[in-house]
Amino acid sequence: MTNDMRSDEQARASVAGQVNAEIKSSVIEIYEDLLRTVWAKIVPTLGTVTVVTIMQRAISRTAAKHAVLNDLAVNDTGFVFTEIKAKLNGEDREELKNGFKELVANVFDILAKLTGNILVQQLMKEVEGLDIP
């Protein structure tokens, strides 16, 4: 009986871990879509070098409070989620979600300071239809 209980507990833990990983993966996918949309909309106006700098600054600012985003990178083509996805299992879903929310807020804050609210208002219209948890 004891072995059956251990096996049952291990199975539950395994299933719970898989479900948790899937939930975390979907959080990343949602924010990945959002950040790619923001990237695509502002690069034509500000240029790649400026957008890379803005995004790196936003990540740096956010990662100071949300270490989970230390593994998020930016290059000339956009955000690179490879490392953050690879290290997905050890991160708490709420921390991941809160980190991405703050990252988006930081991006919009930096853009507002640089360009005024004109660009931010247009971005808000563009991303308004996206379903973000």
C-alpha cells in the first residue's frame, strides 16, 4: 500500500508540474506576442538601434525587481525568448506574469518620456484587442 501511495503522490506531482509548465509557457507566449507587436509598430518610427536600446533599458529596469526577466534578451530582430523558455520550470507563474506586466509598463513609460503620449496612444489602440492575463 505504501508504494502505491508514493506512486500516486509522484504521479500527482508530475502532472502538477507539467500543468504548471504549460501555464507558464502560455503566459510567455501571450507576452511574446504583445512585445513582438509593440516592436513591429515602433521600429519603423524610431529605428532598430533606438528600439533595441529602449527595450534593453526596460528589461534592465524591470529585472532589478523581477529577476525572472534576466534571461530575456533583445537583438536587432526583436526579443529573444530562448533562455527564458529554457529556464521556465523554476519560475513562479505570478512572478512571471508580474514581471512581464511591469516590463510592458516600463516600455510604455520610456516611450512616453521620449516621444510624448502620441506613440503610446497609438500603441494602446494597436494592442487593445490582445487578451492579456
